[in-house]
Amino acid sequence: MLSCVLMADPAVSPPEIAQIQPLDHSRRQLEALLEVSEAIAQQRDLNALFHELSERLHWVVEFDFLTLVLHDPVRNVMRLHILESRIPTDKVAGKEMPIEGHPAGWVWQSQQPFVVSDEDTRYPVFLQQLREAGVHSIAMVPLTTAQRRLGAMGFGTLLPQKITDTELAFMQRVASQVAVAVDNALNLETSQAYQAQLAEERDSLRVLLEVNNVLVSTRELPELFRGIVSTLERVIHHDYTSLALLDPFTGLLKIYALDFPGRQDLIKPEVIILRDMSPSGDAITTGKSVCVRGAELDRYPSEVMKILRADGIQTICCIPLATQGRTFGTLNVASRRLEAFPEREISLLQQVGAQIAIAVENALAFKEIDALKDKLAEEKLYLEEEIRSEFNFEEIIGDAPSLKRALAQVEVVAPTDTAALILGETGTGKELIARAIHNLSPRRQRTFVKINCAAIPSGLLESELFGHERGAFTGALNQKIGRFELADHGTLFLDEVGDLPMDLQPKLLRVLQEHEFERLGSNRTIKVDVRVVAATNQDLAKQVADRTFRSDLYYRLNVFPIQIPALRERREDVPLLVRYFVQKFSSRLNKVVEYVPAEAMNALANYSWPGNVRELENFVERAVLLSPGKELRVPISELLNDPGVPSTGPSSHYVVPSRGTDGGDESSASASISTLEQAERGHILRALQQTQWRIGGPKGAAALLDMKRTTLQARMRKLSIRRPV
């Protein structure tokens, strides 16, 4: 327009017009650059920016297309990002091109402009594509900022004339401004993507933390499920949630918990379905997450699926719950949207599922443990009642007045912390009395610790009582806790305390008085709260007189003495004990002994039993072992040697004495009896003689003794029994 006006003015000569035209072109270039700068300042969207630039640049440079080719540093290719074209082309935004073999790659690498005309022979494939599109000239200029090389900007024309140097220089100036805009846009896009990623990761971590807080705060499955649902619904849109667990015995799926807002009444709680009728079954089988959409849901014929489909559910995602390589259930979420649960949400659900799996398994385990604990508690109460009702005073059996007097003393001393000294012959049950004192005391919930002072060498007894530090003596490789520490706040039973060495007695006295001691090899004082119950079958008063037992320790132990009667002093309890031991050993030895002959019971009751209850127990065990049938076979001949047993001739009868009678001379020494091995040998010999030394067969000695033939032969070899020649 301006050139036409100037040519119409007759005052202006042609040379002057020639000078004005370049000036006008330069002015238009400067105006275009200003407009480009203004557009860059106003636009943040690259597509809109390039469209606006192409409109403005057409006033300065003639071109038919304008391209932006950027380098992708991840894939190391050139990618076509923006295309403004007046000609039809097959090039689309996002198309990738190799760096080598394409002019845009050369421009990016060399940072030099590239101009192509009809006469060029470089890049023949590229030129062939241009000629087919009718393009005769194209130029590409570097797209570079001060910080980095971005790619190339290209423009071209369908006209046959070449692109001039002036146009090329102008487009380079435009490209330098466009490079800044592209760099800012890419940085903004990267920043936004990074912020979105951070926000997504923050939300995921928040969900995992909230789920973890729910898991550690409860172990009840319904509360656990409600907490999980309330956490997930804030970050993952869904309309239905359930927990399906596999029954390992039946192979069926059970919906333990479900959440269906507004439609809760449609599905009953704890629904049982077949494994192959639900996508949960597929997830359990494969051990992988299963996401089913649209019409694919109709291939699962379960009633739950029909209800969900009728209510508009379009997508179901099942996340497997697995621990230690075993998949035992699924977490299920469903939505009425077909495009629900993208990959990032499934990834989050899988992380949540890993936490839920541990919590659900623990909840089920705690539920089972609680049930077992309740069962054991009930059984314990029942057994305790059975013991107390059947066996008077727990494990102590008897009804004699002398025993009742001793048990009455136990009831008196048990609730206190007073030291007790249990006196009695060996085998009378002194340990049972000590346990009874502990069980009736306030310390019954703590430990009952026992130690036999006669069974441990004197060199090791101090270590057993008080413990030792590592290296305290040769062989002390580790620290050892003594019996007093183990019995802290409980009861310590010192059996056979009369055999305690003299050098240990002062240390024991100090513990009893001061409640403190030091381990061997240590100077640190340890405080304990221990109740001591001692027992002995010796005459401690005589030992004190003989100076083999310290008098001060004796007086400290003998605060509350309890005398346990010998078995010969309570003969009326023998039948009770015999019946108890017969029942006990019949069950243990798999025998069927059900009754004791009256003659045998009289003999047992009238025997003096120098070994007391322990001897009676061992004797009954041997008799049960040798009894072939329901009748207890007692070797009465062994009991007749007792001088305390009255005899009335060949057919002796034994009568249980009435209460209060002594049943014989208690001062007379008991006659020697045969050992268990001798009695067994004689019993087998009598059976062999009766069967004429026939071992096997229905009429052999093995059948008579109710033993296997091989067992009888083994016993004969051990007892050196041989058939006489």
C-alpha cells in the first residue's frame, strides 16, 4: 500500500523510491519482531502462539508452511511438535524423525541454518517428499537459547524462487525469540507434570499412612474394613467395596465385609459364592490384579454380580491379598463408570492390598487365638473343679485325721509370707504340700521354683541358688540366673535342706533376712522378694546339736513347721491311694485293670510301707504292669514278710484296721522285700513253669502274661531266664 502511494507522487523520483522500499521492509521486519515479542509475552500455549506468529510473519516473509521440530533427549530423536501449513501433508504433530538423515537433526547438531532449493542433492528422501508436495524452497534455522539447544524452526514456499539472505536473517532473529518462548513453555510443562506427580505421590503416601494407622489401631475385621473404605473413598472414586476371603477347606469365597452406599440392603453380609463365578476367583488363582469392564462382567453368573450389574456397575477391580506366597482373598472395588480405575489407581490399590493382607491375616489369627484361649480357659476351670472335687486338696489324696491336721496347717500358713518347714519321711509327699502352700498363697500367679539341695554337688549348688557372671569360674562361659532370681515374687522350695553345705548356710540366711544377694563373680547386690518353703526328712534339731547345721538358719526356717504323717500312720488312706494309682497307671500303660481283690487290698493296707506313698505308687505300677486282665495281680507273698502284718495260718486274711488303731507295732523294723527285678523274674518263672516252658501260642506264657511273644523273650534275656536242661 505504501509503495503504491509513493509511486503516485510526481514529486518523488524513481531513485528515491528505490531507497524508500528497503527502509519500508526493514520497518515492517522490526514491527513484526515487536509483535512477535508481544505475542510471546502474552501466550503460554505453543500451538496458539505458533498460529498467531504465522499470521503476523506472513506480512514480512512469504511462506506456505511453518514447522517446529524439537529434540527429544529421552529417545534421542527429532519430533515434529507444531505445524502451520497451507498445503496438504501427511506430516502430523508428534511424528518422530531420526537425527541422522534429516535436515532438522543437522541444524540441531551444527547450529547452522539450512536452505534447500530445487537444485540441491542433499537428503534425497526428504527432497523427494518436498517435491511430491510441490515445495520448491525450504529453510531451517536453529532454535537455541543461552542454556540449551532445543531443535529447529523451518519454513518454506511453493514458489520456485530461493529464500533470500534477508529473509533467512530475519527468521533467525524470530527463531531466537521463539526459542525463549518454547523453552519457557517446556519448563512450565515439565514443572506442572512434576508438581502433579508430587501431588499424586503425596496423596498415595497419605493414603498408605492412614491405612497403616487403621491397621495398627484395631484387629477386628469389621472396624478394619470400615477404616479402609473411608480412607480409599477420598482418593479413589468408587461405588462399591468388599472383602472376599477364601475358605481353604471348602474352596468357596466368602464376602466378609461390604460397602454399597444407598444399596446396602441389596447384598446380604457374609455371602458365599463359588470361586469361578466371580472375578475375585480369577485374581486368587492368578495372584494378579483383575480389572473387568462392561459386558465382560456378564460372564460371571454369581448373584452378587447380577445385583451389581442391575444397579449400574460398569467396572470391577479385584486386588489379591497374599502373604508368604499364599493368596487367601481379594480387596474388591467397583464403579458405575466404564473408564474407572486407571493404572495409577490400580498401583495404589495394590500397595494398600499388601498392607491389608497382613492385617486381615493377623485379624483372623487373633480371632482364632481368642477362640482357643476361651476354650482353654473353660477347660482349665473344668479340670480344676474336677481335680478339687475328686482329689481332696488338689493332688493330695487321703482322708485320715493326721493328714487333715497337716492340711489345716497348710491353709493357715499359705496366705502369709511366713517361712514354712515341712518335716516328714521320704516319700510322704513333701513337695505336694509345698505346692499346695504356693497355690493357696497370693503368689500363686508367679513362679514356683524348686531345688533339691542333696541332688546337686556342693561346688555347683551356690551357682544354682544365686547364679554367676561370665568368667566367674572355669567353665562359666555365660551369665547364669540363679533360682532366687527366677523365684522373685514367687515361691522357692528348698528340698532336703538338711544336706545344705555349711559354707552356704550363712549366704542362705542373709537372703532370708535381708532379701538380697550377689551372684558369683559380681559385686552388684540384687534385691528379691521370695517366699522360702523348706523340707527335710532329717532331724534338724539333732543336726544343730551336732553342729552340722547352723542354729540361726534353723530358727529362721522353722518358723512354722508342718509334720507330714507317714503312710503307716494313715492306713485308712491306702485303699484311696491304691484305686487312684491303679486308674492312673492303667491309663498310662494301656491296661484294663478295673478292680482290686479284697485279699490284695487287705494286704496292701496292713503293710508298713517304709517308703511311704512313693513306695506304694511304685508297687502298684509294677502290679498293673504284670496284671493280664481286669483284676490287679498283687504279689502278696512279698507283703507277708513284713513283721507288722498279722498272720492266721495258710489261708491268711487281712482286715483293714478301724480308724484310730495303729495296725501293728510301728517301732518294729520292716523286713527286707524283693526288688522289682526279682519280683518280675519270679512272676515270669511261675508263668513258664505253669505252661511247661511254652512261650508262644494261645496256651503259652506270653498269652498268660498278656504280653507279646517277642516282648517276653526280650524280658527273659534281660533277666537271664533260661529253660532248665
